[in-house]
Amino acid sequence: MAASSQSVATGRGKRLSLILIGLLVVLAGLYTGGWYYATNIVKTNVLKALGQQNSAGIAGKCTNMAFSGFPFSMGLTCDTVTVDNQTRGVSANFQTLNASAPVYQPNHVSWNLKSPAELRTAEGLTVSAEWTDLQSNLVAKGRGVAQSQTVIEGLKAAIVSSATGQSADLTAARTEMHTSQNGSDLDFAIGIENANAVIKDFPQTLPTASTSANVTLTGKAGLLDGTDREGLRGAAGVLHQAVIDIGDGRVMTLSGPFNFDDQGLLSGQFKLEINQIGPWGDSLTATLPAAKNVIKTATKLLKALANGADKVSVDLTADRGRLALSGFIPLGKIPPI
């Protein structure tokens, strides 16, 4: 009896071991399949961050895709990335993409892009760019991206319009962008350090500037996840603050509510604060000599409003693209978006 009982127990033990091994094999297979599935989600989320919106006719492609990081993290590499918006006639090409996310948080993705990159539009605008480093983090939610942060070091960009023949070269030591959904609204902030611009047929006297802006677009959270197909036309929002600093105390700050009509023309009521009115006028005159008389008149008026001081706060209005200082000094027109 004892020998028989031991034999039965041994048989049960072997069957249990086989069942456990089988379960482990099944679980390992499920985990491996889930890992590859989650890695594909990482790829999808990164392409969305670059602009892909399948529901809006915007397609993204990752060539020579490779996975890495198994089993504790998820990594994705693409030799090149392309994003095409057939509706608006815009295409973009990027070089090597590296992305990764922890297994326990596949919607929290870190990624970087190697330069160069190029963007083309059907209207003949070409933007080519390169940088020393581009790092980004995003949090995916539902069908799209809920928030993202991107930092670009050593940016150099060239903008050329074949339609007008105009071109410009831009450089920036550091560019940082934050975008996030805030309920139904979209919050966007950008900071650019030590930027320079060289514009064709303009005097090469544009000063080095550091700029920042903080904007909320009302009801436009869908611009980030791809559910908003309307774009900025018809949108409204608040410019919390935009700052331009060209050094030596020359600082300009702008804030106020704004909106775009159905044709993309800007309207808004802004508060403009200027430090160092005289030096600002000198810089603008050197940059835009054709507008010398307008700048001179505006400088005199601003000094009068400031009671002779070199700091002033005035109203800046935009009426369907037409800019005016203090309601009656025309400053030109902003083209539609």
C-alpha cells in the first residue's frame, strides 16, 4: 500500500509539474505577444506626436522598424519616419527615431529624433532643419496624446518659399515646448533661447533674442489627440504672456484674448508693455528701414504716453488681421493662418 500510494503521489506530482510548465509557457507566450503589441502602441503614439491622425487623412510611416528591450521595457527604432497630410498637402521627413517605454506604463513614452528633417507644403514652402539633440516625452490617452514635452538643442532651420522667393535662416540655442490637454482646452507653452534670424533682402541687423509664450486655446484639446479636424480657423483663446527679450533691458511683453475667424484672420485685444522704448525704436528702424517713419511716429507717441519715461503699457488691437497701436496707429496686417 505504501509503495502504491507513493507511486500515485509521484504521478500526480509529475502531472502538476507538467501543468505548471504548460501554464508558464502559455503565460510567456501571452507576455511576449503582449510586449510586441504594446511596442506597436508605442510606435503609434510616437507617430501621433509627430502629426499622424488617421481619422483626418494624415498617415505616418516608420521604415526598417526594430524592437528592443524585452522583457522589462519596450524599445522601438526606425531608420526614417515620414508623415503625410494629403488633405492639406503637407509632408514631413525625419531621420532615425528611437523610442522607449516601461512595460508597466506603455503610454508614457520617451523618444528622440536624429536630424536632419524636412517639411514641404503644396504652397511651395520648404522647411529644412537640423539640431544637435532632440528629446521628447509624451503621455498617451485614449486615441491620442494627452500631453507632451519636447526639448531641442542647437536648432538650425532654413525656410524657403518657392512662391515668393523669400527665404530665412533661423538658429536657436535651445527650444522647449510643452503641450497638454486641460479638460476641453489646449495649453501650449514655448521658450526659445538665443535665437537669430537672417532674412533675405533684409539688413543683417536682427538682434539675438530670447522669447517665450504661454497660450490656452478654448475647446481645442482635440488638436493634440487628432479628434479636432477644424484646426485654428474659428478658434479662440487667451495669450497669457508672450515675451521678447533682445538684451540690454529691451523687453516687450504681450497678453490678451484673441480669436481667428473662418478665413483664418486674427482679431484680439492685447496689452503691450515695452521697456526701453528708444532703444527698441532704434532696433526696429535698423531692421525695417522702409518703416522708419511709422516707427519714429510710434516711438514719439509711446514716449508721450509714458510721460517721457522709457517704459510704457498700451493697447494693441487686431481687427481681422489689421494691427493698430492705441486704436489708431496702423502697424500693418497679419496674413491668415
